[in-house]
Amino acid sequence: MDNPDELLCFCNRCTWGQLQKLAGELLDFERVVQVSGACTGCGSCQFDVEALVEAAQATGAKP
């Protein structure tokens, strides 16, 4: 991700930056989906959202 303002979830208009922030705060894929609505449309962003959550879990990120 070079630009945090770039859309990751086109169906629900969620950006990389928004989802990365939520992943770092919530550290749980299902919670990120519930709060953002990402992965509830076509599902093409699921792999990337899961990767953001896994990266946050690995670092224990909580801003």
C-alpha cells in the first residue's frame, strides 16, 4: 500500500488507511468486517483485509 487514501474495498468505499487503522485497533478480522462493512460485498478485498489484521496481530499494534 503506497497510498492510505486508495480504496481497498470498493463496495463499501473503505480505504487502505481506514482498514489498517481498524485492524490495529481491533486486532480481529470479524470485528473489522462488522465495523467497516468491508468484505460484505463482492469479497475481493477479503485477502487483503485478513493480511492487514494478521500484520497488526503480529506486531500487537494498538495505536
